[in-house]
Amino acid sequence: MKKAIGWAGQIWPVNGTTVSEGSDVDVYLQIWKEGVTDQTGQGPGISATLHYGPNGGPYTSVEMVYNTDKGSNDEYMGTIPASALDGQSEILFYCNAYDSTDYNTYLGAQDQNNNDPPFQINITQTLNQDVLVHFFLCFPPEGDPNYDPDPGMVCITGDHDELTGWGTGIEMEHPCPEYSPGFYQVSILFHAGDNPYVQYKYRDHDCVDWEPGSNHTLYIADWAPEWYVQWIDHWGYYAGDDCPPCGIATEQSTWGEIKSIYR
């Protein structure tokens, strides 16, 4: 008896992702079949299809292409073209896997957050001007179970090219280690035409170790050329007070002065 596809999933983007109009959306799916996808290269007889369309349909079907090996899985990629996003505030999609050796179709593949299909992509307008965004980070204080007395060089990374596209990241300033040893900050210039919805995380110990927990998110306001994130991120979402901030760029200040910008 021939073995069927054992699993398909790890779909990206996940349900609820926000993309900017005018851009293609690449969709990724992983497939596992024992003795087939765990070999080097594309497993014989395996294929995948991407289905997308507006809420309420109709759906368009596109054959996905083999992309790479992911451990014992084969990864496939398909593209939702920018033209499909025109005039839409959201679009839905799902993926199926097919095995031509036994005519078996795997339905119900989940995304990387274990959501069931179909998945919704939200569509937003792009930034209408360059915006300098100021980020602030606080590490857990002494006494917290996750306290680290020496996190080393700290970086911010994320889903935009300005954040190195989930790479090593951009080094953050440590402006006042004597006054506020857990406080870090960095200013990043995002460009006109960028997606204003940003997902990001931090890395410490010379920008090697990833922050635990889910991604941080923000929506950049582009009504001015400079924008201060109106909160201090907590490393790993630790519960507790903010560490005292001490600067905006190279200027010494207080958190009250940061807030006063918005009054």
C-alpha cells in the first residue's frame, strides 16, 4: 500500500498579515511525505496549488513551484499578483497539496500560527513620505527571572528591508547605562512607498540570540516626517514597569518629554 502525504502546513503569510497595495504577495507551503520529501530535492509526484480571491470569491488557482528543502519537508511557493489586490481591502487564500502517485489531495493545511484556512490578508496604502521612526526597548530589571546583567550588543530586526528583512538587524544605542542599564533606543528611516505595518523583534548578545515570544507590531503614522513609538517595548514581553528612558537620539530627556510631542 502506497503511503499518502502525511502533512502539509507552515503556510506563510499567516492569517491577518497586512501587506501594502501595489506589491506581489509570495505564499509558502511545506509538505511532508515519508520517504519522499525527506530526500534531497523535490519529492517525485508531489505538487501544490495556491487558491486566492476576494471575500466571497471567486477564487483563482495557481500552481505553486518547488522552492527548497526545509528539513524533511519540501517547500513550495506561489504568488498572488499585485493586480489581485487592486481595489480590495482584504483577500483570502488557501493551499492544497497533491500526490500524483496515489491521487491523494491534502486539504486544510494550516499557517505557521496553526490557523485553519482560508487565511485573510489585509491590504493597506503605502507611506506617502519618508518617516524616521524612534524605537525604545527595556530589558527585565534585576530580580526578574529573565534578568540578564549583560545582554551585550542589541539589535532590532524585522520584515522590512530597513530592518534587514529578519537578518542580523540594526544595532541599537545604549545611551545611559549608568542611569538606566536596561534601556536601548534606535532611529530607523522608513521610505515612501513602504508598508506602514511593521513586524519586528530584538536580538541580544552581539545580535545573535533572538528575543523570545511573538513579534512586536506597529503601524507607522505618516502625517509627519518623524514618529516616536508611543510605548517602550519589553524584551520578551516581560511583565513589569518600564525602565527609565534617558534620551531621544543623542539628547538627554525624560519619558514625559517624549509624550509631550503628542500633546
